[in-house]
Amino acid sequence: MSTGHLTIDLAALAHNWRSLNALTACDTAAVIKADAYGLGAGRVAKTLAKQGVRTFYIAMVEEAAAIREAIGDTAQIRVLSGHMRGDTDTIAALHLTPILNSVDQIQRHFEALPDAPFGLQLDTGMNRLGLEWDDWAAVAEAALRRKPVVVMSHLACADEPDHPMNPYQLDIFHQMTDGITTPRSLAATGGILLGPAYHFDECRAGIGLYGGHPFVDARPVVRLDLPVIQIRDLTAGEVVGYGNAWQADRPTRLATVAAGYADGLHRALARGLHLWHGHTPCPVVGRISMDAITVDVTDLPEDPASLAIICEDQPVDRLAQVAGTIGYEMLTSLGTRYSRRYAG
């Protein structure tokens, strides 16, 4: 096989949801936007539905069809981008629940689908999506009379437990919503870990489901193995890859593996990156190119058939640190050329 092989552990995914759910005394929804962070929304949704998840969050209506097909009509699919122009037919056909973010979206939804369910998002300081204070004050009474399924907001700094933005947003959310009878939701994965004060009536588990920070007790969900295409021997002084970016300072055995930046493995990873043979790290040398990565395997006792880039010794967040990014970006950047196997 000439493509990388992505193993997705659905049993670990289910365990992570159960673990996060156990931290709360409220409902725990699942965030499966961006094709379940790149891991396959249909398979992920079906696995979580078997665990009892009845509410799923996605980013846009275009993501909904595969999920609705996987889980049927028994669960609610909520759309975080709200009710955009052109979304009405899809919202109606797939029985979606838009999370309305503005006065314009509220008017659009009430006019086009007056009897359809909806939620509301408030801006508590992140300045990204949601109704600001004055708009909320103007529409709250009328909107709440139509019985939204949830009133929610989103924490900007929940992955930093001591950040002052967390209690600030919590206070604003209380000020904007205390006294309403609609279910409230503020916490995603990071907010769940901040404790019960942030949980309200519903939490929205996201990155923690997929084994990412800040849920340090998560089980790894993803493993990525890259096949070796060719192995060659270099003498001291020979160079490797585009721009002669690396030069051997000793006789070197070099493996070329089938993956590159076309597969979401960014060029920024090259500096300091290792691939793994069992528990043995092997340094990447030269530049990462579109379809190939070169790895120094001189110190291995045998020639490898494949090397792992996401594994127990190098989970996705550690890989992201090498690239100067976050686990979310690494997962959602994984390309379509990998073969996939769902375990558990």
C-alpha cells in the first residue's frame, strides 16, 4: 500500500465521551463539526449515538447530510453558523436546529421556518459569533417566547484554567441569562474541565473526544502510519531533498515515506520532527515535500516497512507543538489520501 494508514479507535472515542460526561451533572452533547475534526462524522456520530448522545453540533448545514444518514431522526443536529441565506431548504429537509447568532438570522428563521426549532448564541466577550448585549436586550423577550432549545455562549480561554477571561465570561453569561427557563450552555471541553460553575444545563464535548488537549486524561483516538517507499545509503557529505537542506555527517541509512504537506503534514514540521519505529524515534531530515518525507533510520536494527507519525509516543498535540500549532489544526488537516481503519 502506497498511502499512509490512519487508524481511528472508536472505543477510545466512546471512552472519552463517557469520561467527560461523568464530570458533569447535565447533558453532554458532542461537537462533530469539520467531519468530526477530520475523523469521519458519520462513523463518529453513530458511535456516540450508541453511547446515548442525542445532541450534535456542526459548523454549517453542508455537514449535516452524512450525519443525519448515520444517526437517523432520533437526534438533534445543531448548526453553529445559524440560519444563513440559502440554508432554509436544507434546514427543513434534514430537520436541523440552527443556532441563531444575530438579529438578521432571527428574522430570517422566524419568517422562513416559524415552527422549526432553533437555539440562540450570545456574545460574552469573544467577539466572534452571537448576539451582543444591546441586541439581546431588544429581542430576548420575543425570542424566548418561541421557546429556543438552548441559549449558549462560548469561552475564549477555557484551555487556560487560570485565565481571567473565564470568570469574566461566566459573569457576563449569568448577567445575560439568569432568570430565563431555556436550557443554557457555556462549556465545551475546556469549560467542562473548569468545573460545575461552568456547566449549566448542557456541555458540548469537542476536542477532548478526539484525544486532544486540554483533556489530559483522554485516550488516544488516532494513529497514523506512513509506508516506506524506498531505503538508500548515503555517504558522509551527501545532501538530501529540496534546497540541499540537510547534509549527512556520517554514513546514513535513509528511508523515504509516502506523505507530505498534501496530506496535512506541514513543512513547518520538518525542524525537530521524529517518526517512530515502535518506541524508537527516527529524525526527519531535509524538507517535507508534497508527497514524501525523508527519515534517518541508521540506528534502527532493521529496515522498517512503515513509520508512525501519530502514535502513543507522539500524540497529536505533541506533533502540533513541533509545527507551532494546535491539535485541532493537525487533526482537521489530515488529507483524504490516507486509507482508514475504524477500530473498536
